[in-house]
Amino acid sequence: MEYLDTVKSLLTPILTETCVTKYFDELDFFDEKCLKHTISKGLGIGIIAGSILVKVPQILKITRGRSAAGITFISVVMELFAITSNMSYSYVQGFPFSAWGEACFLAIQTSIIALLVIWYNYGSALLALGFLGAYGASVYSLVSGVTPLDVLWSMQAANVPIIVISKFLQAMTNYRNQSTGQLSAVTVFMLFLGSVARIFTSIQETGDNVIIVTYATSSLVNGVIASQILWYWNSGLKKKAVKGGKGAPKGAKGGKAGTTSPKKGSINKTKKK
């Protein structure tokens, strides 16, 4: 049974020793505490794995189109602040990596999007590099112990209004343009599903009310952006269908297409004969 010992040792970092005993020794797979813990860990690992590529479709869409049209820079920066605050606060608090690990990958990808928005909307490489340097220095000061925990807690608490404002700005931009522009549907829906799952994992692994409320708020506003993508996507399909129906043949008026009405004189000639 050496393979069982190997499996147990591999699962120990993920599951508690109690849960490993419940599953492998007692064969009790429906223990409430262990079941919640396992689901939470599984969701956490899945979210982290998905976050590695979650914003890559958005990055590719901007670079391929060589445009950041429809993406609000202030909204991106505010989202980056929220992600960085959550990452720094969770790291300093010593929460399990499975409860916040995706923030690391989201921070990297969101900062790349911010650089691309600066580059394509403002055309300044110097400004983009300056932003990158300032952001890197900020992250170091937050996670190195220089920043007091009270400040980190305040930043985390401020995430709720910041997330709402940032997504509201993006939603208003979408509404004005009657389009979601260069926003990637894949990225938006993955962020929405991830934030919903994080409500459960935060309750199980951190118990921190500030983080739980933050993810609940994030789920709500991400849902708004996701619904806009569906709405404007369907509207675009309807417009294309209407345009496609306008090309009816001119000869169809008063009869079938391709038929011509007889000349007035032809009727009289027939009667005379």
C-alpha cells in the first residue's frame, strides 16, 4: 500500500490530516467539514489555474487590433489597485495561497493591459515605462512590511467603492458607445465566474468579512459588464440581420422578383386581333 502513502503525502498540503484520515482510512467521503474544505481548496486551485490565462484573450484582442478603443484607462487602474490591495493584504495576513493566489497573475496581466492602453490611446512609451516602474515600487512597499497593516486593511476596505466606480465607468462607456469595444467576452465571463466562486472560498478559508464583501460586490458589477456584452452582441446580430434583409430585388414590387409587367400597348393589340 505504498501508493496510498504517496497519495496521502501529496494531498497533505491541500487537505488537512483529519480529512486525509476521513477519506482514506475511514472511507467517509461525506463529512461536512472535510467536504466543504475540499470543495473550497479545489475551487481555489481551479481559479488560480484559470487566472494564469484569464486576461490573455483581452491582451491579444488589443494587440491584434492595435487598438484599446472602448477600454477606460481609469477603470483599468482602479481595478489594478483593487487587485493589488487584495493581494498585499492577504499575503501580509498569512492567508492560504489558494485563497488569493490568482491576484498575483491578475495583477501582472492587468498591468500589461494598462501599459497597452497607455501605448495605444496616448502613444507614449515613456509614460508606459514610468507607470510600470511606479507600480513595481508600490507593490514592493506593500508586501515588504514597510506599509502598516492598518493601511493595508483600509486599502482592502476601499476596494468595495473602487470596484463599483471602476466598473460603473466601464459600463457607462459601453452604454455611450452602444458597444463593448475591445473588451474580451472570455475574460469578462471568467472574471465573473471566478469572483462568484471566491465568495465561497473566502468564507471557508479566510472568514474575513472585508474580503467576502469585496468578492460579493465584484460578482455583482462583473455581472453587469457580462450582461452588457450579451446585450450588445445580440444587438449587433440583429442589426446585421436587418441590413441583410434590405437587399430585396427592385423588380419585386407588385409581383415576384424577376417578372415584368406587360406594356400598355400589348393588351390593345391583342384585342384588335
